[in-house]
Amino acid sequence: MTTAPLLELDDVVKVYTNGTVALDGVSISVREGEVHALVGANGAGKSTVIKVVAGAEPPSSGVLRWAGEPAQHWSPGSARRAGVGTVHQSFPLVPDLSALENVFMGQGPALWRWDRKADLARYEALSARLGVAIPADVPVRHLPIGQRQLVALMQVLSLGTRLIILDEPTASLARGEREIVFSVVKRLSTAGTSFLYVSHHLEEVLALCSSVTVLRDGRVVGRHTIAEVTRSSLIHEMTGVELDKATDDAEVRDLAAAPVLLDVRDLATTSGLRDISFTLHKGEILGLFGAIGSGCSDLLKAIYGIAPTTAGATTFEGSPLGGDTATRVRSGVAFVSDDRRQGGLFLDWQIWRNTSICDLSRFVGRWGVIATDKERQRARTAIDNINIKADSVETRLSELSGGNQQKVVFAKWITGDYRLFLLDQPTVAVDVHAKEQILGLVRGVAAKGCGVLLHSVEPEELLAICDRILVVQKGRMVAVRRAADTNEAELLSLATGDQDGRD
């Protein structure tokens, strides 16, 4: 490891044209072969740091140094040529191209002059460098999401990258896939590649990184070696408050005698679900747990009406649940997608338009004109009640942090008349404090007598909030457990093993 840092930000300030101070005197250094974590609550400035380092945003003041020299005219192109690569949370791969074609996309001559043999040799060398084996000719759409993440990593490494920015690299990965990514990062860092590791998963930071910089409100509030910090101390620095202990222990409730809200019988889908049967009671939070691709997301989509079913019957409040998605929404069914940008929000719209989009009929006047003043008032109420951090209801969603965007997703549902909430990884890629607040919203809707189906790949999250947990493996329900009677080890064993744990 060299003495001089490979990357340095020295007193960097970033002020946008609207007056927003995104970074206020931020200083960070990353040495060669170091895995350096960057943590902070949503809106703390992490995304802006990534943009500055990658050359997408110029700093308003301060100095960026690369290999000890001030970086002049830093841009995406010059950053890439210097050796900076970024693997984003939603990695931009072309699904219909092979892994080989994605890795070297845009790097070679025209297709008719492509030297496939040479690129295949380079591909195999990169695979050996990572210590993984990913089929070169398989279209990316057919690869597990963990392997797609590694293809994106190979893509930046193929450019001679010396510093890799990993932006929430494990947000959508199952535990086994995360461990593969961890081993690759450790392998590459040992060989001299540096990492700026941005993650909301503090357990990952503590296990993988050697140092950490903590941001809050655009300022550095902590610089530590990993040996100096704990999860609790990081949370305290990130938020300024202690983590609410209420999220650590599940409330033991027995809702078996409560009225049944949703009854699913022998459900099967074109995506591979089969023989799924369960009941959900009023006021109950029922967790869904399984490995990536197990079918948990498909189950939620089938109930919501966006995944075709081939068999089974579903009743909601005693009546058959059918029709298209719009019909189910009018019946009182709400759905939060695992991809808020693609399936939950209009990023170019203001907050007030997003919060009322599912309930426009409420705001139509006698002449068929929508009362936008009432829409805005509803958004103001949501901002106050759900603690959405925004300047006003006119703020566009693209200007909000991920955690606040997710709160807007909830706002459009919990301010309406909905009794069944289908939540697909609602806390994915949000910080610890925002996660706590979102789980508080989930508890709130259950306390009002609504039913909640909550899918998460984090067993500890389900154990902290659910009354029961339904385990799905390869499209089949293999177990249902009271949260108070199970633990993380058993859930993982049920989700990945061959045993049938149904009661």
C-alpha cells in the first residue's frame, strides 16, 4: 500500500444553482488497496460525493487530487481514463446481450471486425482475477442478479480501473450472493484495487471495510478505522440520535382470532408459483421470506393483479378478488414495488402530484375539474405526518433522497382508503434511520386494522416487525412461523434447504 492516497477530496463544497448546499467542506482520502466505506442517512451527500469523484459534477470549491496530483478538468471521461469506475445500484447492462458482449461493450471496433477470440481470452482473465466463473455467452437476462452484479464489476475492471465506487452493491442480493461479492472485493483489494464502498448495510461495512467516513447534512462528522466503531456508534453519527430500540424486538401478538382479511387458496402462476395457501388477518403483518427468485415478489404481484395466475382463488374481505389492477386498487389494495423508480414514482413530477395519483377521483369537482389545491393540501399533510424532508410540495421527486422518495410512495397509499398493503422490499436501499421510520409506518397501518404482506430479503427485519413469517422456496410455500418462535438461522435453513417445515 502506497503512502500517498490514491484519491483525495480536500475541503470540497458543492452548491447547486437553486442554492442547495449538497457538500460543505468534505474531505475524504482513499489509499491504494483500501476498502473505504462512505455512510450517511439519505440526503447526507453520498450521491454528490460519488458524482464529484466520477467527474459527473464539478465541485464549487475545494480540491480533488488523484495519485497525489490535483485533478484538472475532471470529467466522466478523464475520470474513467485515470482509473475511476462506478458500479451503480441499478447496473446498466443490456439484457439481450451476452455477459461477454456486455463486459466489452463500446470498447472495440465495429461488430464485423470483432475479434471474439481475443475478447474471450480477456474475459477469462478477468474471471480468474475475480475468482468466479460466469458463462460468457449466456444473455445477461438469464443470469442470477448476483452474477449480473459481477458482470458489471468486470465491465469497469476491463477499463483498467484502479478505484471502484460501489453504490449499494448488495441492495437486491440474497445473502449467498452478497458473500460472493464480498469475497471478490477482498480478493481485488488485496491485489491493489481501491474501493469507495457506499452502503446502508452497516453490518457489511463493519465486516468488509478497513475505514469509514460518515456524512451528515453534507458535512463529514466522523472519520474512523473500522476497529474504532460499532453499528450503534455509526448510527448515532449518521442521524444524531440513538437507534429506536423498538425496532430491535418484535411485539408478540396473537391475531389468530382476528377476522380474516385475505384468504389465498391453491394459488399458481405462470412464473412458477404453485399450491400457495395462507390467510392474513386484520391488523396482521405477515412476512414473506425466500432466496432471490423464490417467488415472493411474484406472489405479491399476483395478488395485485400484475402477474397472471393459472389456478387458485383469492378472497379479500370475504369477496373474490379479481379484475385488473385498477379494480383491485379501487377495492382497497395498495402495492409498493421493490423498484420505486420504475414501479412507484414519477420522478419528474412534484410531490403533490405523486401523492394523489392513485386517488384522483377524490379531487374531482362537480364540473369534472381536479381541485389541485386539495391535492397540495394532502401532500402538505403527508410531509408533516410522515416526516418527508423536502422544501415544499412543489419539490420534484428527482430532487429527494432515496429514503424520502420511498416515504412519498407510502404517502400515496396511507393517505387513501386502503386496507391491504402489499410491500415488496419497502426498505431496500434506504438508510438505517429512514428504514426505522418506514417500518414505523408499516406498524401504523397494521395498528389501524389493515393487513400487511411484507417481503424482505433481510430475515432480521422480518423478525423485528412481523407477527408471522411465510417462507417460500422455488415457488412453493415450505413453512409458516410465528416470528416469536423462530430465528434467523431457521429461516435461512428453510429458505435454502430441502426440508418441508409447514405446520
